[in-house]
Amino acid sequence: MQQGVGEKSKKMRKILFIRHGKAKRNSDSGKDFDRKLNNKGRIQSNVIGHLLLEKNIQPDQIFSSDAARTTETIQIINEILGQTGTKIEFRPEFYLCDINTLIQFCFNLSDDKELIVICGHNYGITDCLNYFTELDLELSTCGTALVTFEVDSWKEISKGTGILDWIKFPREIVE
């Protein structure tokens, strides 16, 4: 489609959705919040980190649940990306949150951010992905999906306005 005279092209906003890696069944404290990644989860996080490095993903901002398994997942990925300058903002409200928490968060993102990462838990992370793309997907552990929005402001995103660029799972990359 050709742009008409006087028409301004829309900016592209992107969200990279990442579900945490596979976690241990129990924590030393007995709390779900404190469950750390198991060996498979650390491998999954490394695989996704290297995939993102290969795809030259350079996020403007990273947001993550502050639970142990999401914290460990995103720190492994961020280290592989060499994103020491990209601050990870840990969000307590992302822990096992529902879709509404994530949607409201996305609506209120700062417009100076064009590519953001959200690392979270099911079912909120999958539900949010499906809301924006109107697809019926499921992010298994360390599943990662990039969604693009052709909007000038995050306030313009809504149901079905996202286009799934790609979705990857560690098991597809390394058997």
C-alpha cells in the first residue's frame, strides 16, 4: 500500500512475550514464588537468549515478574544479549497476574519505548498474547513470541491490533 501525500506512516511498537523457563517443583521455603529454574529451565533460557542474540533483539526496556523463576530466566537471557545497559524492571504485580493486569500495563507504556520485553507466567502472559493477536496460542516454558503493533502510541493498541511476527519454543531449536 502506497502512502498518500500528507499521510504520516505509523511507528512500529513491539512486545516480546517470554514465559519463564521450567522450574523446580518445590522451593526451599515451600512457596511457589521462590521456585527456581531447574537444569532444563536454565538450558531453555540459554537457548532463547542465543536465539534473540541471533535475531539481534535489542529491547528498550525489560519488564519481569519478580518471582525467582522469571528473575532467573530474564537475567540469563539479558546476560547473553549483553544488555547490561538495559535495565530490568521487576514488577511484583506480574506474579501470576491475569490478562487485565498485563493489558493495562501495556496501554500505559511510555511512548519513547518501541521494543519492550515482558517475562511472566501462564496464563496471564499467554492470554495477553492471544488478546493482542486474536490467535489461540499457548506459551509453554520459555516460549517466546514477538508481536508488532503499527501504532504511534501504546495507548492505541487494543484487541487484535497485534501481528505475530514469530513464536519459538526451546524444544524446536534444540532437541
